[in-house]
Amino acid sequence: MPPIPPPSEAPFWPQWGANPRHTGEVAVAGQSSLATVLAQVTYDPFVQEQITEAGFGLLTHYQAPLVDGNDVYHMRKTGSYVACSTPQAWRTTSEQCGPDAWETMIWNEVRYSWVDGVLRQAWTFATDWKPPPNGASLAGWEPVFHPIDVNGFIYVPAAGGAVWRVNKASGIAHDKLDPFSGSGAVAANTFVAGPLVADTSGNVYYNAIELVSPANGTVDPWLQHVVGSWLVKITPAGVITTATYAALVPGAPAADAVECPGQFNQNTPATPLPWPPDTTTLPTDRLCGAQRPGINVAPAIADDGTIYTVSRAHFVAMAGYLVAVNPDLSPKWAASLQHRLSDGCGVLLPIAEPGVTDMPNSCRNGANPGVDPRTNQLGSGQVSDLGTSSPVVLPDGQVLYGAQTSYNASRGHLMRFDADGNFTGAYEFGWDITPAVWEHDATYSIVLKDNHYGARMYCTAAHPVCAFTDEEYYITQLDANLEVEWRFKSTSDDPAHPNGFEWCINQPAIDANGVVYVNSEDGRVYTLPQGNVGDFTVPLAGHFLTAAIGAAYTPLALGPDGRVYTQNYGDLFVLGD
């Protein structure tokens, strides 16, 4: 068998979203027929255990494949999966996976190399990184582990908020870069939270968070004040700088402030449906907690060096900000996501007619137009720790962020801000999506999944179970004004899925011809060509991988030879002609 060649030093898809702006676009044509599975590698052997324990799907976020010339770097789990035999007092019935299993699994980064048409393993590096512990804010969703390929090394998340620099030839750690060395107490409860990213000069950025100790499972750290959180910068020479999120978002409410937005509920204190109760009543404000990063956020870097990240109050996802940071980690601006959206009552939700009190998924008669019925104020983007939405810098310098919103059946909103932090518009889907961007003809287009869930919104006593009836699943392309250019609809002959299948991606990939690559829960990966008008249902190609109902949201990558690197049910697939 021929030896594995030396590692490539031509990073092509080196990080989340392929480049510092996270546009997911490359300058080569993909092998769009997807005729052949060139390789298949299992990287998560615990998929079935995780699905069984969660009870309804695979609640795991996965790394994007890192493609570098002849090589690809990707994660692999080893160790063991220990189910939670004795649930911690602070975990609910639906959270039976988590701390026990997350502590016994081992996260590895593996180098593979193409040798005579075969993808062969060169080395495996086992890291000491663990995800932040499970609890109320994560609800069983395993955070993402995501290295980066830059400066001739693979930078791999480590324990204690640190990073390993791994030799690409040997797979042996060159050194450990630790912003928090010298404090064992900090290291024990500090975590790399989200993907590592790099700018065009090779500076590496990531978020870190320090939580209180879970205290042997008796305390939920997500319900206690956060101890600290930071944006970290590491230069190619290994010089480390940090900035606290308190410094990056100086105008946010203090950790102990009780002024963050609450929502109406039917429990304590009870607010009977339908909502809002009248035109003036507001829900009780909540304890904020300190600002800290969304757990799976990958910072984006604009061409001028501005770093964009996302912050939220520790206890209140609705008190979030898009944050702009100068290259020296001094604050540039922080734009609130609160009260930006005016498409609630009377727009996405009907307002009930006079005397009607049992109309499902509707606002109370007389409601103020545009408000979120749960808050009686304009809608706010939420920074959810369950997703991986990350900023994307557009060619004109504007920035997109996919925020969560619940009043539109949990579809979220894709929110857009200009380079000065002014809100410039939104599209009414944004759940767990980092959009891809296709630059063409002196303009650009934005590609995202666009799932219309058959989700429960909120229901009256006369309609205890109600749902939107427009359950449909699209891949949508928007123009630079956030207007729809075309949509590809998922269809199905499966009686169990008459409305099609959900798109299980957290970012598409786009090649030089504008061809879009996406995964679906129907078990296929699709290539969608440009030149479409309105809705269309015939893709350029589709290739079946494996059944994937309840699959994790996964990113794709393209190689310099146009091969497609995609994921499904814990396996990495490489497709080509």
C-alpha cells in the first residue's frame, strides 16, 4: 500500500462557512451529478443511543469538514456513551442525555488523505475538550466541537477554554494556547463555546464561557449567574488577547437587573389565552443575568477586520445583541435585537373578530398591529443556545444573523444590520441557519433553508392542540433586498410525510456556478441549479445517503476538485462524478 503523502498546505474549506465572512461559497465548480459515493466514514458511533435517549431526534451539532488540498480533517467520537441512569435533580424528563454521556465520550480530530482514490486515515488527535454541561439552556442539545485549519496547524478546542495547536504531519500537539492558565478553578469550569474561526491574516478567534460548578449534578449551572465570558484572539505567533462580553456590550442591563423582557404564560402568574390580554398590559420583566455569547456562535470577520459576534443575557434569550468588535478587541458597537420586528398580530397572525375568543393561533380582538402576542411589544430576535446560527458578512458590508422567534411557529427571523449597526430589514425565517451567499452580476443572492413547521403556536382552551396548516419545507434564495428569487420545495410520496421532509442543514454550500448543495431529512443530498423562477421541484441531482428522520443539522463543504463532503446519521460521505 503506498504511503500517505505529506499534509497539504493549501486550505480550501478551512473553517465554518469556508471563509472569515462565513459565506459558504467557493470559486470552483462542484461535481454536481453526485453519481458516486467516493468515501463513507463513521464519525459518531453513538447516534442511535443519542436518538433513543432524546426520544425524538439526534440533538447533536457537528463540525464542517475541513478540506485542504489532498486532505480532509473531521471529528470522530470515541470513548463510551453512558446513559443517565440517575437523572440529576435539575434535569427534566426530556433531558435524559447529557452530563454523564458528554463526560464519557472523547472528541478527536482525524486527518484523512486521498491515496489512489481511497480516503485513508493518517492520524487521530484526542482532545481533552468537553462541551459545556447540559442543563436548562441546552435542553439536551450537544454543543458543537469545531477546529480550524490555519497557519500550518490544526487548531483544536481544548479543556479549560484553551486551544491545542496540532502538527498537521504527525497529529501530535505542538503546544497548548491557554488564555486562562494559572487558575485551576477557572479552567475546571471554562469551556470553548462554539467554532474557532480565523481572519485573512491568520488570527484565530473564539468564544469562551465560565459557569458555576454543577456540584455533582445538584445545581443547574444555566440557572445560576454566569461567572465570566470572553472573546479570545490568538495571533499566528501565539499571542493571546481576551475581551469580556461585559466590556463588548457596555450598554446592556447589568447581571442583577430585573428589566429583561418576559412573556405571557398560562401558569404562574396566569394570563389566560388569547394573548395579548389587552392593548397595554406587558408581561413581568425578568432577571437578566450577564451578557455572554450564544453557545454555538462562530464569530465572522469582515474585510476591514471587524469581528462580528452575538451576545445574550444569560437568563433571557430575548435580550440579545449583534456585536461589532475592532481588531484589537475594543468594542465598536452593539445593536440590540429587541423590538425590531413588526410582523406579529395582523400580519403573520390573524386578529380575531369581535366576540371570538377561541380562534386558534390568533391574537385577541383589538390587539395592537404587528406585536408579538406573547409580549405585547414588537417582536424580538432571540439568541438560542439550541442552534448554531452565526453572523454572515455580506458583500456590501451588511451583516445577517438568524435569530429565533416563537410567535411565527418557531420559524425565527433572518435579521440584517448595516456596518454601523442600523437594523435594515428581516426575512421571516431564521431558525438555526447560517445563510450562504452567491456573488454574481455585480450583486449577490442569499440562500437558506425555509421550513414552515407544522408546529404548535399557542392555543385556546377550546383548541388545546392546534397547528399552522401550511407545513412546507423549502430551500429559498433571496436577492440583496431580502425578496424571494426562487424556492425549491421538498416533496414526498411517503404517506407518513405527505408535506415533505425538513431540510436538516445549518448552512448550505455554493459553487462557482451558483449551484446550491443541501441535505434533507429524506436521506438525500441535493444540488439545486440557478436559472429558476418561482417555486420549482426538479433538482439538478440528488443522491440517497441513508434514512435520517430526526437528523442533526449538519454543514456541508466542497473540495478544490469539486467533491462534495456531506454528513448524515453520524457518517461523513464524499460524493463526486
